[in-house]
Amino acid sequence: MLSQSVNIGIPSPKPYGLCLFLGPGGERCFNPAREDGFCSEHGESGEVVIDASWFRRGAALILLVVFLWVVFAGFLRELADWLR
């Protein structure tokens, strides 16, 4: 039976777990987090964490409008052909 712990180079997540920061390539920060969820390097004094949810919502809204416009234009075209 193995009774020793193995250190794999990742600090153990103390009370708040690991830092929530994700780098530009999606790489994770393995420093221990503070109360705000980020380590001292990426917290208030570090890099600004940008929430991109507004961009995704805007892109989804634009795609929905384009799709509905195409469907509505096709419906109007068929209606015009039927009325002739």
C-alpha cells in the first residue's frame, strides 16, 4: 500500500482552491487563490480579467437576426409568387 503523497508540481488547493485565471491560450494558473478566486499575481493588481459573455450574446443575437431575416425574406418571396 502506498502511504506517501506524490508531489506533481501543482500546489495543493488550500482554502479557496486554485487561481481562476485563464491565459490567452487557455493555460491555467496553478497558484493558490485568495478570497476573490484569483492569486496575488492575477488579482486586483494583476491583469484585468475580461468577461466575454457580452460578445457571445451579441454574436448569437446577430446570427439569430440574420437567420430570421433569410426565413422571412423567403416567406415574402413565396407569398409574392403566390399572389401573382
